[in-house]
Amino acid sequence: MRTRYSLSLAIGLALLAGCSLSTPVPQSAIQAPAQWNTSIEASVWPSPEWWQEYQQPQLADLIDRARTGNLDLASAATRLLQADAQLRQSGASLLPSLDGNASGRRSGGDGQSTGNSFGATLNASYEVDFWGRNRAAVQAASANLNATRHDLAALAISTEAAVASAWFQLVENRARLELARDNLAAAEQVLEIVEARYRYGADDSLAVSQQRALVAQLRANLPSLEQQTLQLRNSLALLLGQGPEFDPGVLPEMDGIRVPEPGAGLPSELLARRPDIRASEERLLAANANLSVARAALYPSIQLTGNYGAQSSSLSDLLSNPLNTWGLAAGLTQPIFNAGRIRAQIDISEAVQQDALISYQRAILDALIDADTALGALQQARQQYQLQQEATAESELAFELARARYRAGAITLQNLLDTQRSFFQSQDSLVQQRAAWLQATVNLYRALGGGWHETSDQVRQPG
């Protein structure tokens, strides 16, 4: 009768196992604007391989190498494996546990008959998830796994953008170095003219010294640019997981790099596209599930246990032996003296949930402002480059006219020096401004979440 009552109680509790203390997920009150605060009109999001838009095979190759060689990505991948193992460990709590042992003995001797005896015991236990505690723990582990997966995607986007940015800086620095060498050669040609005029008495020694000073200054700028080239190359090597022996190969001309026009879509769509937002959202779900776990700890836990034992003098008769025994029992465990600790854990979980909600709201605001700022910066960078092109064209024309007039004796050397410096600085500014335009596109791609999009197999549902 006692066993029958325990069995009935266990079955009744199992039928009610669908009951749970689920906690509603708090909602963020932040709403995305209807449109971006910029005049750029675009409705198409970047493609997953957004760097192909620059039409530079070398850049595409470097990003592919960074995907497999970057050490930060490798470390993040190990954290993903840890989160996956944690989910599988949590999911095991929803299944019964089964233990078994076996024994054997041989007896006889001293004229007695020899015999063999075998024994086996099978023990099973199962916790009825009456309040949904175990399932909530699995949901928390699943959300943490998804958050870790989104973290890996966000880090991959940041790494890709960092490689593109470092490569553009390297191309820019090489262009500035070549330009500095060309300007030095042009200044040396002017110096030859000044020295010729000095020899014929058309100029004094002051003019020669002034032009020599300009040549010396241009020559002194070269080592700094060469050192920057070394630093940028090593920074790029680090992103690829390589050492100082890294060689990027022959760099292209700055003017040969296509400047794309990234699409931006709608602001509301950004919430589903940036993996860092998705990671914050998943952490909010995990904190919410952990709060359910903490609350369920206040209520009793129901344990079902059973055992099956058999003894036989022959292994073949083990399962058919009439000495087989079995038992089934249901146990109820209720926390009494540790309720204060449990309630403190509930308070901690509630605070963690609120912190996760604030982090989620902050992630949304950061993403919206980041994308809007990047869109405006791209527009300004394009306009500044176009204006700098006009200024450089005028500076080049002024320098050619000044050099011709100085050769003819129509102007002083000071006028020529002024136009030289203006033209050289304008050329250098044009290179830097084109690089800034390219960097603005990289920043926008990163702010829009690259070309990342979530597929159905990227989200593991709790079992």
C-alpha cells in the first residue's frame, strides 16, 4: 500500500510537471527612428562579403587569412565550444539518470561443489521539473550559447573592419611616402634652377639657402613615413596572426581603389542585423531564465527513484531469476532553513536581469547613434574629398605658373616657395582625404553590422 501510494503521488506530480514559474521578459522602451538623420538615401544592406565592393583581391585575401589566423577569433571560438558544452550539461537535467553495478562470485573447494553466482542492480532517478526550474536553466544556457555565437559574429565583423582599415592606412602611407619622394625630386629641380640663377647673378645666396632648407625639410620627412610603414605592416600582421616577417605584397595605387556606396536600410532593421544587439538581447533572456530558476528554488523538488536487482547462479538466468526485486519511490524536498539564502539569490537575479535590460537598451542606442554618425561622416568625407580635388588642381596650376615665371625672372623666389609648399601640402591632403573617405565606408559597414545576417541554423532552441 505504501509503495502504491508513493507511485500514485509520483505519477500525479509528473502529470502536473507542465506547471512553471515563468518570468515575463522586460521590454525595452527604446524605439528606432523612422529614418536616418542624413541625406543619403539607401535601402539595400551590405552583402556578407562587403569588402568585395572595393574590388581589391589583395584585401579580400587578407581578410580570408584573418578569419583563420586571428588569435582573438580563435579564443572566441573556444568560448563558443564552452557555451555549447554548458548547454548540453544543462539539458541533461531534463533526462533520468541511470546507474548500474554488477558482481560475480565463485565458491567451492574442500570437497564442496563449485558454483558461480552473479548479481546486478540498476538504479534510476529522475527529478520532476514541476516548477520549470530545470527547463529554465536549459533556456538560460541556450541563450548564453546564442549570445556567445553573436559575440563571435560581432568580433568577426570588427576584425574584418580592422584589417580593411589597417590595409587602407598602409596604402595611404605608401602613397604619401611616394608623394614625399616626388615632391623632394621636384624641390631639387627647383633648387637647380635657383643655383643656376645664383651663378649668373640673378639671385642671391639667401634664395639658395631658402630652397635648400625646403629640400632638407622634405628629405627629413621621409624616415618618419618609412617608420609608419613598418608599424602599420606589423599591425596588419598581428591581425592576421603572423609575425614581423609578414609581407602584404605589392600595394595598389590609392586612386585605383573603388570607393563604394554602402546601403543603410531602415533604422528599425538595424536591431536585427547587428550581432552585438542580438548578443545583449540573448543575455537578457538568459538573465530572465536564471531569475525563474532562482524563484523555483523556493518550492519543493520532486525526486523519483527506482531500482531493479537480480541474483542468479547462472549468467543466462540473470533476467529470469525469481529473486529479481524492484522498487519505486517518490521523494519531496522542501527548503526550510535556507529560505533567506534563496531569497537573496532571487534579489541578485532580479538585479542581474535589470542590468541586462539596461545593457540591452544601451546596445540599441549605441548602434543607432553609431550608424547615424557613420552615415553623416561618409557624406562629409565624400564632399571634403571633392573639394580637396578642386583645391589640389588649382594649387598644381599655381605652382606650374610660378615655376615658369620664376625661371623667366618675373617673380621672386618667395612667391615660388609659397606656391611649392601649398601644392605639396595640397597633394598630401588629397591622399589623406581619399583615405579618410575609404575609412568612412569601413566605419559604416562596421556600424551596420557588416553584411551579417542570422540564419535558422545559428539559433539552437532549448530541448
